[in-house]
Amino acid sequence: MSAAALERRALLRDGDFRRYVTARFFSGIAAQMIVIAVGWQVYRMTGRLLDLGLIGLSQFLPFFALALFAGHAADRFDRRLILCACAIVQGGCALALGAMSAGRIASTGPIFAILALLGVARAFQMPAAQSFLPNLVSAEALPTAVAIGSSAFQVATIAGPSLGGAVYSLAETRLGAAAGAAAVYFGAAALLAFALAMLLRVRRRVASSRTAAPAARDLLQGLRFVWRRKPVLGALSLDLFAVLFGGATALLPAFTRDALHAGPAQFGLLRAAPGLGAGLTALLLAFAPIRRRVGPTMFAGVAVFGVATVVFGLTHRFAVAMIALGILGASDMISVFIRHVLVQLATPDEIRGRVSAVNSMFIGASNELGEFESGLTAAWLGLVPAIVAGGIATLVVGALWAGWLFPQLRRLRSFDEIREWR
């Protein structure tokens, strides 16, 4: 049996690692179900493309404001307990959304308010989750652990939208228009309760650092660390701008209804397609992690992401849209895998939470702020031109980063070189 196979087997035999991955899997399904229900519900209520962007903005603003504090908390307190608290808040938000939907809410304002609270929970969840995994496994096993965890999470991004879309459509057909979103939200709350139960059973903990209240210099330490290590800055900012401009998935509710003339079930399938491509890629990476030509591989993934976005924007056929989104997800998974391993290996554990918070800020900006940018651009240029322009902008960003701004990142050959950056 190969060393990689023995490493995978050892990880899967670790009870704490299994419980952690299981918790992330079910919370990932719940999060995707909420995304499906909110997007379809809001666009049906208003019919405005800009409102699809406001879904992302309402989560991004509190997330961005609290990310540095959340990173300091991840270094100071028990990361497992932070994850448990976030699961409780997310479950409460899902229940609140379900209750409002069952009551036939007529305004989007309360929905955006609940999404803002979800943004607060996500601000604390992301740095704690990212910095907790290296505490469960050795540095040598981290690439394999990241691939296994990513595989589970990407399966969740496939199952979540598909399940959410099917539940929405079935409940709406059987029980009436108000029941579709409510059923999805209540189902997500149940899955979050199960994820919480798994997290509570993780026994391994990291000793908390009982320091004084964070000073400004402590909060900014993660930013300083990233700024001084240009390859890390390059990897994070590449993902930021690539996804910021290429956020086609934010416009899926409108694209499904207006371009493909389909319903919530088809929307769920389209929303699951990037997860399907990413999941298959993550599964492949679990068996054969990227260890050579790291830099060129990451830039190739960004280029494919941009081309897939353009193809998706130009098609009016459901099958072509599914394939393009699947390729988009696969290419994004390659970039995500390399970036995550790069950041974790380059960061000392005592500031890993704060650096992960900076990473989370970049991810949040690319995802949630990217949704707002996509909605705003679509309201200005139109649905299809906004998607195509975003894909082209992604290609331009990749070329600039590889050829001019961060050539050291392009020349990165293996993860072993990263340890020399500390």
C-alpha cells in the first residue's frame, strides 16, 4: 500500500477528524439549502437583479467589519467552541427565516437582516474552521486532510442545492407557495443541529491564549504577515479578484428563470453543478494531491474558470450551462486547494487564526461582495453581458498576476518551498 493510501487511512481512522469533517459536511449542506431558498424567494418577490446582489452585500458588510476580531478570537479562545456557537446562531437564523416564510412575509427587509446575522456567524466561523484543521493533523498530512475535507464540503455543495431545490419545488407544489422556502429553511435548521452535535463530540482542543484585550497591532498582525509574504498575498488577491469578477452563480436565479425559463428544481441543479465539478476534483486531489508545479497549476485553474464563465453566460441551453458550471467548479477547486495549503503551511500556529481571518476577508469579499458586484453590473449592463464581462475580467486578472505582479507565485514548484517563507 502506498504512503498516500496509508496517510488517508490513518486520517479516516481518527475519530476527531471524522467528526469534524462530518460536521462541516452537514453544515455545508444546510448553508447551500439556505442560499437556494433565499435567492429564489427574493427574486420571486421583487424580480430585481440588484436584489440578488444585495443578498451578498447584506452578508459581506458585517463579515468584513468583524473578520479581524474573529481571527484574534480564533487565536485566543477554543476554536471548537467558536464553531459550536456559530452553528447555534446559524440554526437560529434558519428557524427565523422558516417562521417568516411560513407567515407569508411580504418584504425583503427582514430577510436581509437575518442574512446580516448569518454574516456575523460566518465571520467567526471561517477563521476558526480554517485554523482548527492544522490542529487535528500533522503538517505532512495537511494536504491530504485538506483534500478530504474539501471533497466532503464539495459533496455538500452538490447535495445542498439539489436537495434544497427539490424540497422547495415539492413543498410548493404540495402545500402552496409559502411552504417552499419554509420547508427548506426548517430542513437546514435540522442539519445544523446535527452538525452541532458532531462538533460537541470532538475531544481534541487547542489551549487558549488568555491575553489582554486585542490591541490594534494584534488585530493587524495577520494583515502585516500577508503583506510581507508576497506569494501569499498574490494567492489570496488572485482568488479575490477572479471570483469577484466571475461571480456568475450569484445571478443563477435570474438566469434560470429568464434565460432558461425553468423553475426552482432546475435552479437547484444548476447551483449544484459547480459543486459537482469541485467535488470530483477534490476527490481526485484526495488520492493524488498537487505537489509539483503548484504555481502554474493554480494560474491554469483561474484561466479555465474565466473561460467557463464566458461559455456559461453565452448559452441558452440547460445542458451546456450545467457542463460550463461543472468545469467552473472544478477549476476553482484547484485554486482553492493550492491557496488553502499554501496559507496554512506558510503561517505559524500562534497567528494562524488572524491570518485565516485575512484569508476569510479575501474569500468573503470575492464571494459576497462579488455577488453584489454581479447584481449591480447586471442591473446596469444586463444579465448576459454582465456574466461574459466578468469571465473576461477574470482572464485579465490571471494574466496580470502571473506575468507582472506576482511572478514568484507563478514559479512556485512545490509546497516544500513554502516553509522557507516563514
